[in-house]
Amino acid sequence: MNNKIHEAFQQIHAEESLKNNTKVFLREQRKTSARQRSFKYGRAAFASLCMLFLLIGFGSWRFYFTSAATISIDVNPSLELNVNRFNRVIDVTGYNTDGEKLADSLRLKHMDYNDAIETIVQSDQIQDLLSKDDVLTITVAGKNKHQCNAIYSNIKTSAEEHQNTYCYNAEEEDLEKAHHLGLSSGRYQALLKLQSLGYNITADEIKTMTMKEIHDLIHSLSGDGSSSGSKHSSGSHKSNQNTSGSTNTHRHGNNHH
């Protein structure tokens, strides 16, 4: 009898122990599962955060390297500065051999466009040409109309420090047409002006001319008998094939009408 009672108590004790062990096991399983879920959620959150930073970084990179305005600088060298919304130069392109050499010789990328233009104008090559009464033209065109107008206005003021300097504000579509012909925006505006005066000239021909030769030709065709040192105005440039929007011209030099 005593043995049966003892065995019954032993069985009860074993069942209680099993229950307790089961509870401990289940608690551990829940903790493990929670840790695993927490790790998964943490890993997913970390991956999402990394992706967010990558997207922000990529978006900022694209935003910085998106051109908002193009500034064409032409004497004999012809080159263009692509400027972003922060007024920083993001690319420099030469449109003739002299322009390519000048672009390669100067470190202009990431400079403020004012500093870049001043660096170009003050270079030995440009100073030598200007000392010989050559003509410098600066033409602004691009996607951001407001920014282009602001750049044009600022350049116009800065140009007062330099003689024989012409400033133009052109349309974005003219910029695209110029590049299609392999011309800088400044030379394309000159091409349109000559064509509007009835002069038969091609894009290839105007590439080989200096801006002084071009301006002297424009003045002679305009019938004012002036040289490149004189002021001339340009309204809408039209040709049989191309029509640009209106351009504004501002010129500073020693000779005036």
C-alpha cells in the first residue's frame, strides 16, 4: 500500500516537473522568437535606411550635376561652361581647337561661374587677344530662364571692367540647334545674325573666323561703317532655316556712337 502511494506521489511530482520544464521551454522559445523577429525587423529597418541614404545621395548627385544654364565664351577660342542651380561649373566644353586647349589648361570645374569667367578672361591667351583689339562675346542660354536672366544681368555688370565685350541672352532652343551644328551658343547667334542680314555663310565657315572678323562683317553688312569697336544692337536673329527668340545685347568698349 505504501509503495502505491509513494509511486502516485512520484508520478504527480514528475508531471509537475514536466509542466514546469515545458513552461520554461515555451518561455525560452518565445524569447528566441522575439529576438529573431527583432533581428529581422532591425535588419529590414537598417536595409531601408541604407536604401534611403543611397536614394538621397543619388538624388543630390543628379541634382548637382544637372545643367541649368550654359555660358558661351567666344574670342577665337570658343568654349562653354555648364552651370548647375547652385551657380557652379559642372562641365567645360571646347568648341574649337583653341577652346579645347584653353579648357584643358584651366581648372574651372566646381568654381562659381563668376570666378570661372574671370579666370578665362584673365588667362594669358585671352588677355593677349584682347590687347590686340579682339572681340569677346559671352552668351547665356539654358533650361532655367530665371537663372539665365540673373546670370546675364550679373555678367553684363561685370563686363564693364573689360573692353570690346558683348553680352547676349539667348533662348534654350537656340542652344540645342547650336550644338547640333557643332557650334558654341555665341557663334550660333553670330551665324543667325549674318544670315538675317542676307549673308551666305555656313556653320563650318563661321567656325574658322575670329569673333572680331565676325563682328566687323556684321557691322559692314549693317551699313553703319563701324568696326568691331563700335556698338551694335541685335534683336531677333532670323534665317531661312532657323529662328531664335529675341536676344538682349549689352556692350562695353572704348568707342561708341
